[in-house]
Amino acid sequence: MRISSRQLVNILLHVLFTSLIMMVAIFVMPLKDAGTAAAPNFYNVPAFLMTSLTTVACYASAYFLYPRFLLKRRLSIYLILTLSISLLIALATGLASYLLTDIPVPVIWAHIVVKFFIVVFVMGTGTAYRFIMDVMKEDRKLREGMAMELSFLRSQVSPHFMFNTLNSMVALARKKSDKLEPALMELSNLMHYMLYDSDQEKVHLANEINYIQSYIDLQTLRFGHKVSILFNVHNPARQNSCIEPMLLIPLIENAFKHGIGDIEEPEIDMQLDITRNWLTLTVKNKYNPHTIAIKDKTPGIGLVNLQRRLKLLYPGKHQVSVDKSGVYYKATLKLQLHDQMPGC
């Protein structure tokens, strides 16, 4: 049977842990012969008994007392059992020393007291080891679950975006517009980014901005001068910062969804400001309160997807606000950027 690297590490940890227990029993508390210090004896029966019983007690604490009592908040029972086991081991090794060695009785009693505290310490270490392992296991499960959810959320973004983009292609095809060919070229650029770049955990902000610009160019080809479209990037020197791919596009898609249609002189104003390590995207568009209610009866997944990804990827490092004033709808995303890196 092949042993995985994780299992091998776990085995090595147990070997190291047992070795440390043996060191405590044999070297830290060597038995006294005739009341004088003596070199550690690997064949000393009391020392071997101390090592064996302490090892068993350590694992009993980690795999029986901890899950059975401490995890269930039965602290008093856990403490009574821990102290009782420690006392029994100390008395057993003291009795062995009394029967098998000529150590004076007062020294043996002194050994019993010290060994009692040693066993308590080792059992506590076993409990701490199990606690740390459980925390690491839960953390690993949490990270794996988060990675799976992020993968699922990403898989939603591309089909959702393609559906909206293909609607633009259909609109141009129905008009038999000569803008269909350049629109298809812009779509090709978008698909290249979606297939090859958005698969990465992080991308350069410059790539994300180019992707947004291609989407805006595509929409400009579709609507022409019927819609006032403005997109500005302030302080582009920070474009080497890293960002989650396709994280900004949902706000812009939402503006085109609700800012086009039965609206007089539609406007979409997008401002991307990069200041120090913060990015601020402000998207402002005109909207019709009557038609927006109809459109929201079949809402997309874009904004819901965005909110969830922000909570997973940038906890405590993002702000999303919405403001409705008159006929204008403004959405703002403020995001703390990752440090500049040569490659994301």
C-alpha cells in the first residue's frame, strides 16, 4: 500500500512525539542510585516503565480523554482522570524503584512527586497536540471548501458573461450591421482572456482593465452614439497590482443591463481610481425605476456572485455601496489590492 506524503508526515510526527516522551523519562529524570547522581541507564526497569506508561497516557489523553470529555466540555471529569492517571503512573514507577533498587525511600517519594508533574505535563502536551491537529484539519477542510466554492463561482461568471455578450452579437446580426465583424474580433479578445487568463488565481490589474475595455468597446459598437459611454482609469502606474480575474465586470454589466432601454439620453460613466493599495470602481448610470423592477424579476447571477467572491477573497478588505439619486444609480466598489508582483 502506497503511503501519501500527508500520512508519512503524520507517522513521523508520532515517532518524534514518542521520542520526546522517552527523552523526558530517561534523560530529564534519571533515577538515583543510593541517593547519588548516576548516568542514565537504558536497561533500568523503572525508567522503562515510566517511559511506557507515560507514552500510553499521552496517547490516551490525545485520543480518548480529549475527544470524549474535553471536547464535550466535561472539564472536571477530564482533569480528575488526568490527575488520577498521573498519580497512578508516578506511584507505579516509585513502587518499582522501591522493589528493584536500593534508592532511599525519601528520595523515591521525591521522585514520585516530580514524576507526577512530568506525566501531567506530557498528558497536557498530548491534548495540545490533538487540539492543534484538529484545528489544522478543520482549517484544511475550510480552505478546500473555499477553493471549491470559488471554482464554482468562477465557472458561473463565464457562461453568464457569454450569454449577455451573445445577446449583443444577435442584436448586431439582426440589424445586418457592418459592425458585426469588429464586434466578433472584440469577442475573440474577450474569449481569449476568459479561457487563458481567468483560470489563474490572480492576474495583473492591467489585464483586467484591458478586458473591461474590450467589453466596453463591444457595447459601443452595438449602441453607437445612442448611449453616452465614458470609461477613465486614474493613476495607471499601479496596474502591476494583482486582482482576482473578472471581479470588476459584474458592476459594469449591471450598468449596461439597467442603463440601456426605455431611458431618455442614457449615460454610463465608469471611473477606476487606483490610489496607493486601494482600488475604487465607481459605475454611474441612468435608470428607469419602472423598467428596472421588470428586469429584476429575472435577475442574473453577476452581483450575487460578486458579493460572495468578495467575502471569500477579501474579507474585511472591501466595501460595496449603492446610491440612488433621482434618475441616477451609482454603485461603488472599494478594494484593497495585493502587493505589486512580477507575476501573479
